[in-house]
Amino acid sequence: MTAQALQDIKGIATKRTHAHKGDCLKVIATHGKVYILEHPNGDRFSTTADKIQLIEN
């Protein structure tokens, strides 16, 4: 499954930007409204459903 970032996604503790608005991300797993995503550079992180848009099932 693929998702697109609707806004910049930053880490809670580190404030590091994991993905920028418009980035295409691979969905690794889901748990309710939380998604585990992988950026093309290999960075894996979690985010909530309101920050991404699913574009492929």
C-alpha cells in the first residue's frame, strides 16, 4: 500500500522531519489509525491517519 504525506511529518521527541508534504511513502503496517511508514531513503516512522492520504491498496 502507498500513501502520500499531506503535511510535513516530524518526530515527537526529536522534531526531525521524517517526510515532507507530497512525499510518497510505503505503508509497512497499520494499527487502528496509526500507520508505520517507510520513506524511499529507508527511514521508518509512525504517524496518524490525518497526516497521510492512502493512494493505492
